[in-house]
Amino acid sequence: MTESTNSDAGLSSSARITRARVVIWVLCLLIILAAGIVPQGFFEISSNSVFDAYQQFSPSRVLPSPTILVDVDDESLRRVGQWPWRRDQIAQMIDAAAGARVVGLDILLTEQDRLSPKALLSDLPNIPPEIVQALSALPQSDAVLAKSLSRVPVVLAAAARTAGDDPSRAPVAMAPIFETGVDPRPAMPRYRSVAWPLPELVAASRGIGLVSEVSESDGVTRRMSVLLAIGPVLMPSFAAEVVRVASNAPRIVLLSGPAGGRELQIGDHRVALDTAGRVWPHLGKRPEGESVPAYRLIDGSIPPSFFRDRIVLMGVGASGLGNVSVTPLRQTEPPMAIQAHLIDSLMSGDVLWRPPMVKSMEVLFALALAAAALLLMGRISDLAYGILFGAIALVSIIGSFV
């Protein structure tokens, strides 16, 4: 009787330990799965860190870059004057790059030039009539810029905005985006309006592309939008439109699969997108000599042959004026340099891609590992359980590149 009681007590104690183990490991599983679901949670941050490390150890080797940067830097401001410059000075920059395949002007031109003769007349209503007559006879700087835009293939930047009720119609017709497959809009970030450049500048340009905030919550620029949804309308990003004009492509094509896969086609260039219409550029250090200060275009010290058949991006990188972004290589770069990375990736097809089905496969694999652990409860050691659940965490963190 005593032996039977002791045996029952031993079994009861063993069963309690087993049940406690089951509860502990199930709670661990639920915590891991919950952490994986939370946006910008632990596992997404860890996954980003792994991908950033990959880029640092294996940067892009696509050289030479087809893009060259024209930077309104601190020295340019010292030589030419404070920003903003007159539009006729921007026109000088564009004229100096007339041999380029395309010029991407990463500068918002949504208002009339405040330094033009017309603006001065409106700001100074009590000036003498003879000065009014003299200023009225001068060419308007926006008109001068429009003439330069008509001579050189230029893509202008427009700003996508989350606020406002302005309809998403461009001042002139934009290059069409042809869609096949399922509607991609439900999974894409939505914008409500666009800050367009001046109509006379748009009419003289070759294309318009939208810019938006590209940094993630930790301040690092990783995924970048290639297509944006403005209400019900799909529009190209600034980089995508630059690639379209550079490739002489009449349209941009978006192929959407039923499983969430996206593929963008611009002429002969194809690249995989995520469900939000973004790509993850494979970054590399830009080669030396691929950036020139803007003042050298204005003073005429750079021969036109320097830009022949190149993609030229013009923007503001001066300290205190341009927004700088941190890349996965832990470098700070101005917006136009980030756009150059995206253009290079679109043209070369060298992007990092995490297939849409990978996350579901990771969850299923984690569940399979958890089920195996529970079925083996009492047959393997606690160390083995720790290894199994550690594998679940690794699957959730590392993800996959294809």
C-alpha cells in the first residue's frame, strides 16, 4: 500500500512538472508569435539589423554608376549666394548639363520665384514708375527656367502629401502606369494630395515624379517607394520617372500576382516590389568623382561632355538646408544621393527582396517546431527544448533573401 501510494505521488509530481513545462513553452511560443506580429517590434527591428549587417559586409558592386550628382553644397552657397537661388540660375545649371540623358531636378518648385522681377514689383508697391518699367522689361526667371526645361529632358519633383483635399490630377498628362493582376492599392500607403510644380514648368518638362518620406522609425532609409497611391490613382516616384525618361520608355507596367508579389517593368528594366510598392535598394559606396558642386555649372568650369549620356540629379546638400538620411551602411547622405541609389538599383535590378510568402512560411515553420517540441515533451531534455524554441526565434529574426 505504501509503495503504491509513493508510486502515485511520484506520477502526480511528474505529471505536474510536465504540465508546468507545457504551460511555460506554450507561453514562450505565444510571446514569440505576438512579438513577430507587432509592427516595428523586436523581431522586425532585429530582422532589419541582420539585413543592415548584410549590406555592410556585402555592399553593391554595380560600378560605374550611371548617375552623377550636382550638389548645392556649402561652397556653392558661399560663391553664388544664399538659398533659394533665382530660377534663371537653376536654368544655367540645367543648360550646363545639356548633354545628359536625363536631368532629375530634386528641388520643389511649387511657387513662383520670389526673386523674380514680377515678385519684386508685388512686394514693393511704392517704387518709382521708371523702376517699375525697367523691372517689367526684364525676363521673368520662371520663364527662363521653362525654356531650359524645354531644351533638356528634365524630370521635376512633386511632393506627395498625407493631408489636403486637392485632387490628384497633374497640371498636364503624366506617363501612364499599366496594371495587370490584382489591385495593389489596399496594401500601399495612401496619400491624399500632391504639391505640384508650377504649371508652366510642368508643361516644359519631360516628366514628374513624387517624393515622400523615406526614413523608417529608427531614422534609417531602407525600403523606398517606387509607386505611390494618391487616392485611387497610382503615380510613379521621382526615381521611377527618371528611369522611365532615361530609358525612353513610354509607360511603366506593374504586374501584381495573386500571392502578393509585385514586379515593376520600365522599358528593359524589371525589379521586384513588396506589397506596398517599395524596393529595398542594395546599397554601395558611391565612387569618387560622381558628385560635383553646383557653382561649377554656373561658372562654366565643367565641359558639357562631362555629363554626356549620364543621369544627372540636382539637389540641395548644404548643411542646414537639405534633409540628410542615414543608410544601412551607417552613412549620412542628402536626398538626391538616396534617390541615386534607388535609380541605380532600378536600372541594375540589384535589390534585396523578401518574398511576400516568407513571413507566412516562417510562422508555419515556427508552429511546426513548437508542435514537435510539445510532442517530444518528457522525451528530450530541457536543453533540447531551448534549442527548438531558439530555432523559432532565429526563423522569425533572420527571414530570407531571394
